[in-house]
Amino acid sequence: NAGVTQTPKFQVLKTGQSMTLQCAQDMNHNSMYWYRQDPGMGLRLIYYSASEGTTDKGEVPNGYNVSRLNKREFSLRLESAAPSQTSVYFCASRGQETQYFGPGTRLLVL
Amino acid sequence: AQSVAQPEDQVNVAEGNPLTVKCTYSVSGNPYLFWYVQYPNRGLQFLLKYITGDNLVKGSYGFEAEFNKSQTSFHLKKPSALVSDSALYFCAVRSGGSYIPTFGRGTSLIVHP
């Protein structure tokens, strides 16, 4: 039981490049989330998926898109990366009123 | 709307002393309250939650939290701090009808040997 996994662990992009952050959970949870963490800002919700086939915007969705590929997988795409998107990205799933977080992806946009 | 305040960016405590990390919240209806811990370069880990029932909630690693409805607080406590408790602690709240918790900005706990 791996819980929530994320790939890659670390990525460096140039401004304007695109990339997809992958997330998968093996706990059969319906709800999944993408957050970004910046110093002094806590966690900010980018997008969430209440169940397979649905996605909704969170607090800071601009510049991002998501895909709930199936019940296990929820990916986050940056179409044209900007330096302001330099951050640590966390995926989470929810079960039994508790969120379970992945180890994070550190993204640096130059 | 729901919100969480963690009034202290950093809490310093000596090993063996009791610790408190403060959290106050605002939410419509009954609150669902959570504490998470984040160690360096790791994801958040669940510590404890209050949904209903006893106001004193016990969680992982000897931590506990007290729900105080009149003061809208959910402070995290431990009777005797360990150096290994040093980490970033997040309080979160959501209403019963929401999928989305709101997180505080986090409090850095530093336990000195």
C-alpha cells in the first residue's frame, strides 16, 4: 500500500515550457486535490476532484489544468510555465474525513 | 466562508517541557478540525481530528488537541516535547458540507535539547 505517490520529485523548467505532474493513490478514495506550498503562505488549493469525472477550481487555478484520468490518477498540467509557478506541489486524497498527502514535487521555473 | 489563524509563526520550547501550538477558526455550522505535521522535505502527515464527541482529542506521537467552541479554538498540545517533534504544524478546518478544508499558514515548532 503506497498511499499517494507523485512524480517527478524535482523538476527545472524554463519559462514557457510545459509539463505534467502525476499523482496516483491506491486507497480507493473518491476525492483528490492539488495544492501548492509557498513560504509563509501555507497550502493553497489549485484544483480538486470530488469524484471520478469531475474537477473544480480552487483558490489559485490560473495557469493550471487538471485531468482526473480515473479513480486512481489526478494529473496537474502547466501549459506555459512562469517563474511565479516556482513552488512545491502536493497531491492529496481524502478518505474517512482525513486527507493523505504525497511527498511533493519541487518545481523551479527559470 | 471558513478561515484558520495560527497566530505564531514559530514556537520554541525546551525538550521535556509542555508545548502548545495555537489555532483559532471561523466556519459556518459545525467545524471539522484537523492538525497535520510536516517534516523537512516531506508531505503533510495527519496527526488528529475533531469531528464530534469529546472535546479532548488524542492523536499520533502523544499529541492531543482541545476543541473549545466558545473560543473557536483547537490548540495542539503535548505534555513533554521531544527534539524529534521539531517540524511545521498546520491546522485546518472545514464545514460538514464541504469537501475543501482551509489550512492555516503553519507554525514552526523548534524543540531545543
